[in-house]
Amino acid sequence: MKRILFATTNEGKMNEIREILKDLEVELVSLKDAGLNLDIEETGDTFEENAMIKANTVMELTGELVLADDSGIEVDYLGKAPGVYSARYLGEDTPYSIKNQYIIDQLVGIEGNERSARFVCVIAFAVPDRDTIVTRGTIEGFIAKQISGAHGFGYDPIFYVPEFKCTTAEMSPEQKNEISHRSKALSVMKDIIIKYLDSLPGE
Ligand code: IMP
């Protein structure tokens, strides 16, 4: 079975990714499980650039097939901040309870559509000697007026999805996986990976 490295160290994300790609006939291995302890600097200005930097760096180091993602939340009223800086917003080690409350506080007095926000996820697939491919998925929502829900991670407790009348932290993991930015980007990528595997000569 072919193996694909997934260039993330975030366990929350890795669990979602495994679930979404579970019927793909490949062994999905995280950097940690591959025994790689890498700290790749995300120097890009876009999600696409950062996902490609991560996938290409690991592919060049290992010579293996590599998937990487870059994701974050864009709050329109804050000029799409924190965007690519979502993980580093207010400091990498600052608890999300503080980051989330800070965003809510910035939007006090702001109503309706002006509270719009989205989660964005870009996946990059790096294959030795081929062009790296990227896919993008988004989910639209609004910044909630208070923190709610205990599932998920990061900004889930303030990301309100009107169709479900709750935040993504109030959804079950399965429900979130059905609609998430990550699952949208990954399901398009899944078809690309299947085509790539089918194109390989039989072993
Ligand atoms: P990355 O590791 O640079 O992609 O960081 C992405 C950051 O964006 C995460 O650490 C979270 O802060 C945020 N983020 C991305 N996807 C989600 C999600 O599904 N829920 C909540 N926060 C997310």
C-alpha cells in the first residue's frame, strides 16, 4: 500500500483528516508517526503559498508523497484577519478562550452580515518530479456573540453556522466533517490522489 505523509503536527486536524480520507487505499502517516520533528516556517502571505511550502519541504526532504494543509479563519470586519496568522494570532501559546473572546470584543456593536467570517482550508499534494497541486475549501458563517460549544478546536466556539443554528464547536465531529472547509478541500484532493494512484504502473 502506498504511503502518504501528512505534514501536520496538530492532532485535532489529523483526526479530522483520517476520518475524511478513511476509504482511500493509502497509509496516512503524520510527521510525528514518521519520526520527523520538523518546524517549517510558514512564510507565505496566502494559504496556498503556506500549504505548498510545507508539502514541498517535506517532499524534498523525504522523497515521499506528501499532503499538507494550511487553514485559518477570516473575519471580514477585521479585514480578513487573522487569516494565515490564525495559529499565531495574539501569540502561538495564547489560549483560544482568550483569542476567541478578543475577536468577540472587537465586534461589539456590529450586527448581522457585518459579522461574516469563513474558515478556509488549502491542501497541497507534493509528488516528486511533478507539479504540486492545491485545492481550497471554505465554509461561510458569522462570529457568534458569545463562546459556545466544547467540540472541535481553535476558533470553533465562535464560528456560527446559520444553516445549523449553532457554532462548529456545538456540532458533533461527524456533523462538522460533513460541512467543513477541510473536508471540502480534502474531498476534491481525494479524487486527485485516486487519479494519481491509478496512473501509476502496477507494482
Ligand atoms: P495552521 O496549522 O497554520 O493551518 O493553523 C490553522 C489555525 O487556524 C488553527 O490553529 C486554528 O486556530 C485555525 N483553524 C483552522 N481550521 C479550524 C477549524 O476547523 N476550527 C477551528 N479553528 C480552525
